[in-house]
Amino acid sequence: MATIDFPDDLISLERAAWTEIQAGQLTVATAWAVHQAVAAFAEQAGLSRLDVETGLKQAVRHAEG
């Protein structure tokens, strides 16, 4: 899979969701916001939603620090 250039707002949403997940406090609102943003970005970029979601999680959760 090619590297996807994610917009900052999408990265921020996924970071917020990951923080909530790690704290055991993921809210429906946060999960829904990420889902909607991923779907919109995937459609606009002509990519599969699954590829976008997988790449986004990889970028946020496994980023080299």
C-alpha cells in the first residue's frame, strides 16, 4: 500500500481517538467523527475507506517518535 498524505485534521482526530482508547474512554462522538472524516477523505481521494483507515491508524499508533 502506498503512503497516504493525511491532512492534519484527520491525524488530530485519530490521535484523539487513540488517546481515548488507551484510557478506556472512547466515546461514540469521537469514534463517529473519525469514521465520517475517514470516509469523506477516502471518497475525495479516490481510495478505499479500509486503506485510509488502516494507513491512518498505522501513522498515528506506530509513528516513529
